[in-house]
Amino acid sequence: MKKELLKGFTMVVLILVLALVSAVASARAQSANKVAADVPFEFSVGYKTMPAGAYQVEVLTSAGDALMIQSADRGRSAVRLSEATEKAKNKPHARLVFHRYGQQYFLAEVWNGMDNSGRQLKTSQDELTLQKELAAIPANDPKTAYETIEVLASLR
């Protein structure tokens, strides 16, 4: 009887230890998915305009499809769907990638620097409209030029 009780107690302790280890590993994996950056310009995420400042980007779903972009003071936030995109060669660092049209910036990609893939945000209707307008304007006008801007980030 004593032997069976000790065996049962050992099993319960083992299960609790495994649950604790799993919880710690999950928390570390989630925190590694937070990318922080100081964005020096106003930008758009979907239909929201975000002022310049410090931001944190976090994966909301286990599949990684939804990203939450939140200001450091938690005053502004936006959620946007994304899809996986392959890593660019020779760019192993965490970063946020923006598309610039004239003076308007759109968050386009998020990279944590640890994985072989990043997250590409779905193109908003506003950005699609600007792309069409840009296609109709002569390419020599620097005020309407398209440019990709990268902002270095860090993991938190």
C-alpha cells in the first residue's frame, strides 16, 4: 500500500514538473516573438495612422497570422493579418520594413532576426490606391517615389 502511494505521488510530481517546464518554455517562445523598434516617422497599419515613437510588434495567434502593433506607452495599437515571407540574404537582424510613397509610410514586414521567415502584412486599401496613383505619374518625380525603408529592431 505504501509503495503504491509513493508511486502515485511520484507520478503527480512528475506531471507538475513537466507542466511547469512547458509553461516556462512557452513563455520564453512568446517573448522572443516581440519585436521592438523606435520608428522615426508617422506610419499606417491598415486604416490606422500611428505617430512616430517606440513600438512593439507581437504575434497574437499560434499560427502567426495576426500581429499586434502597439506603442510603448500602450496608447495606440493596431491588429493586422500577415503571412509568412522568406528571409532576405545577408539580413539576419530584427527589423521593421516600411513602404514609402512620397511622405506616407506603410508597415509592410516584420522580422525577428531569429527565424528563416518573417511576417508580411496584408496590403491595405490605402496603399493599393497609392500604388495605382504612382503608376500613373512619371517616375522622375522624387516626391511620389516608392522606396523601401528598414528600421532596426530588437527582441524583447
